Amino acid sequence: MIRIVNFFLEKHCPVGSLLLHAGCGNGDVDEKAGKRFKILSLDMALRTNNSSSKLAQGDVFRLPIKNSSIDGIYNLGLVEHFTENEIIEMLKEYQRLEA
């Protein structure tokens, strides 16, 4: 999984981009990416051990981040926990953040 995530991040995001990992869990996925990108790891419960990213606590419907301040957003194993209407709201919130 980590190799696939890094492949797509490297393919679609310039080195040094500020990326939001929404629903980061323990943050293990971000360790390698944190060497090429600035990662903001967000979760409801901050339980990440990853020192290569900045941490934020919050939910995906009311992200504690300024408008147009993120270069890219990704999540893994998050969206399937929500209804279709909630996913639409989540995507609207993501759209608000992207520069």
C-alpha cells in the first residue's frame, strides 16, 4: 500500500508540495512521503508516530485549515465509512482547501 501511495503522490504532486492526509490514523503511510513533501496529518484522534509530518486534530467536514492553503489531499480507508451525502460534503470541504 505504501509503495502505491508514494507512486501516485510522486506522479501527481511536485516535490515540496503541502499535502493533507485526511484520516491519517497512525501515520505510517506518510513516513517516506514526508521526505519529499510537506505532510499535514489530520485525524480525529492524534495517534501518529510519524515525526516527518505536522499534526492536526479535526474532522473531515470542518477542517481546521485556511482556504486555498493545501496543494493536494489524500486519504486511505476513510471514504467508505461515510454515506454518499457525507462524501459529497467531504469533497466540498477538500475543494475549499486546495490552492
